[in-house]
Amino acid sequence: MNEVKLSKRLEEVVREIPVGSTVADIGSDHAYLPCYTIINNIATKAVAGEVVDGPFRSAQATVAESGLQDKVDVRKGNGLAVIAPGEVDVITIAGMGGALIRDILESGKEKLEGVTRLILQPNIAAHHIREWFIENGWELIREKIIIEDGKIYEILVGERGDTTIPYSENKQTELFMGPFLIKEKSEAFVEKWEGELKNFQNILKQLERAAESEEKKVKRAEVEAKMKMIGEVLS
């Protein structure tokens, strides 16, 4: 059985998988995560889902090389289409944008029957996932933020429960930046949002050069509101 090494961000995702779980890893790429969970006795069975032919074949190869064909099922399909309702209790989705992860969950809602935990690692726009959790009865129970190879990643963990628990009266800011992450205010968090603040400042400069229009006014107000939220949290 070949050893499988994970990146730091995927190691953090795996840490959130309860021992004895059945796992579906959506957008599994090389199937490193599901193979790792089986080799290390975290999951009892796993599904690796891939929609793109190249990564699908890579996943099949990883599973075969690891001798795990009886434990890791590699399936080709879009999003949650690769699983049946009640088949798994944990779903991991890592390395996509927050809006795409939200869309995958929304379009596959009927497949979430029996799923007790969602572990999601968006590359950008994590607020889409927080909003989806609230709209669909999932409680945000934990957030992490890490730096790996100069890039900053957030990990969100959700379970069915009280969607209001992590949020205060400052809900809009917490949806945008993460209620747990705001409280912790780690170095990675500060670095991320200082960078975002600079990006928004550049956007404002570009807007100043654009002709006046209703669209410009709306965009400027939106950017300024986000900058205000970030400034208040970082101050």
C-alpha cells in the first residue's frame, strides 16, 4: 500500500473528519484525500468524485497504486451526482471558489440525506458558503485559516443545527469575514484582510477614473462598505 502525502490545507481538512466516517471527496483530483483517510484508518469507505476526465483517470491510478479499489470508489460525475442519498456521512470539497461550492451543495441538496458534516475549503469568497449554511439549516461549527506556499486558505466545517449560534448582532461582517476567524484574529487572518483592503483601495482608484454612472455609484458604495467592515475588525 503506497503512502499518500497531503498538502497542509488538505491535512487540515482531514483533521475535521471523524474516525469511522464514510466520506465523499468532491473534485477529488488525484484522490489523495480519500486514499489518505483509508490508509490512516480515519474513513471506513470513501468516494472520490471528479467531473474532468484527466483528474478522474489520475484518481483511478492513485487508488489502484495504493491497492484501495475495494475501499475507495472513483466516480465520474458533476458535483454530488456521484453519490446516492444516505451513502456517506461526511462530504469534503476543497480547492474551489466559494460560489462554486455553494452551487454544488445547492444543486445536490437531495444527496445530503444522511450527511452529518460538511468540510469545505474555498479558495475565495467563503461568505457564499456561510450564507448557504444559514439558508439550509447548517450550523457553522468551526473555521480555520492557514497559509501554505504564500497562499491563504479558509476551511469551514458545518453540521446540522442552530444556524444562529456563531453569529452576533454584527452578522454582516461575520458572514463576510468569518465569526470564528474574527474572534481568533490570527496572523493569517490579518494578512488576508490587509491584502483585501489594498485590493479594494485599488478598485476605488480605478472607479475614480471611470465616467460617472449609477453602476459606478453602486459599486463604490459596495466597496466602501466592505472596506469599513475590514477596517473595524482590524483596528
